[in-house]
Amino acid sequence: MSTNTSLKTMNQRIAVLGVGAIGGSIGADLTHAGYDVTLIDQWPAHVRAMKSNGLQVQFKDSQFQVPVKALHICDLSSAKLQFDIIFLAAKSNDTRWMSELIQPYLAPKGLLVATQNGMNDDTIASILGRDKVIGCVIGMQAELFTPGHIKRNTTRKSTWFGIGELDGKLSARVNAVAAIMSKVGHCDITHNIYGAKWTKLIANCMTMGPFSLLGLRNSEAAALPGMFEVSVQIGKEAHAVGAALGHKTEPIYGLHADEFAGTGEENLITTMKTLLSHVGGGRTAPIHDHIKGRTSEIAFISGLISCRGLALGIQTPANDAVAAIDRKINIGEITMDIQNYATLKKKLGLH
């Protein structure tokens, strides 16, 4: 089994598939650290910019620019490459087709780490095989609007990853991947990757879900009257669905067990506040999608809670409302606007 395989990480050929703000931040840091990294993306202007000028990453108080190896997905076949480690940094909407796309280019003993929001590991494993997948929870916030130029809102110190084998076992390759990811941010290893990912999903539902409908910065949306109560209701629904599925919540974002020892509701609030402390100045990822005219991934965040809740017979009206408003934005029936907050509260019977 490849789960027992030790990786000599500096000699491995690495790919980042999906070079948006998150993938670009990962790829730039790993390239800067001396790893053999190929960045693969579908945005032609972005690929051209990376080939010509590399990637520029702008932090709040510093910046760096690094030459990178970049490929458009159309050039992947003719490049005839195989990768030992692939970081999938695409939106959840693109998980299945990108997993199919990259399968022929994964080395026989290679592995894929999905640095994504949502619960996509089983989908990936159904295509690549469970022994090819390592689970990952990501705590990073960045923005990309100009080709080749990333605004990273979390520093390396405040960026956090949690990784683990899908079966919960400790393995040499998880340690090796953790060593690689430590070049991008702090990395913890978990024996409960599904629980950790569901905990992040809850936090995303509480923040990304309602905030994405409004177009505001995270700190602005969080300060709206009644938003705290809305977020808690959303989180309680997501927690109930996760508990019914057997997911035990985990301390994430570097929190310790004693910081996560309260009631279920207290832990939800702790997780949400910790997330906001990391990314409060930025705008959540679905807002970027709506600005760019793309379909957001809220169907795989709040929408996932709705679907799983429906199957389990658990009512999830708050997540249902977020997903319904998001769908209207995606099809152009309404626009992303602060007025959607009044609609959301009305759907929930709040004033």
C-alpha cells in the first residue's frame, strides 16, 4: 500500500492543479522553497503571465516574485509529465472533471492532496483510488483578479493546514506532505480528517454562506445587526447533520483541545471567530466567483448541508435559504447585494 511509502520530498515532482489565489499561493511558496513544481491552470491570460513574469504574491506588508513553471491544461497531454504529489486547488464544482483529467499524470505511487473547501475526498477517491488520496483542511485567504498577481490576506504564520489519511492512520507520507506544506503555513496532522473537514465546513457555512450573498468584506458582513444569530443558526444545522453522519468535530486552525472543550454551540462560535480572525479583512471566495461571473461553490457548502439534511430527515432552513439565494445569483435572477441580507432574514423569520 502506498500509505506506507516514504517520500523523499525534495526529489518529488509536484503539480498544483488549479492555480487560483490558493493554488497560486501554494505553488509560489513551494517553488520559492526549491521544490520541482508545475502549475496547471485553465485561465489563458493567467498562464501567459506566469510564463512571462512568474507569480507575484502581495502580503499586507511585503511581497515577492518568483519564476514558475506553468502549463495550460490544453498543454498537459503533450508535456508528457507524471507527478508524485498533486495539490488540487480547484473549486468544489470542478473536483470530478479535474480528478479525471489528472489521473493519467499521477505516478503509480503518487498521491493527491485536495486543498479545497467542502467534502470532496470520496469523490476524488472514487476516481483515483482511496490509497491515492490524502485529506486536507485549509485555512488560508487570498484573492486573484489580475493575471500573475495574488493578494494573500493570510501570512505564512496565520495560514493553517490540517492533513490526514482517509482511514485515520499515521503514515510516513503524511509526515512528508506535512513537511512540504510547512513551507506555506503551519501544518497539523489529524487522525480524524473527516471530522476536521466537517468542522471547517460548518465554519464555512456560518461565514462563507451568508457573507457570499452580500459582496461585503468578511469583517463588514460579520458586523451586520443579527448576523451572529444567523450564523449560529446555520452552524447548528450543519453540526446536527454532521453528528447524524457520524462526524466528530475537531479543533482546527491550530486550536488546542482545551479551547474546544465547551458545548457544541460554544465550539461552533469559537471556530467561526477563529476563522474570522484569520480572514477578516478579505472577501470570501464565492464573492470572487460572483464578481467574475462564475458559478460559486455554495452548492457544495450550504447546499451540501441541505442535501444531506434532506436525506437524513433533518430540517436545515437556514442553509436552504442561503443555497436558494445563491442559486438565484448564479443564474442572474438577482445580483449579489447587501439587500439579500433582508431576504435571508425574512426567510428565517427574523427582523
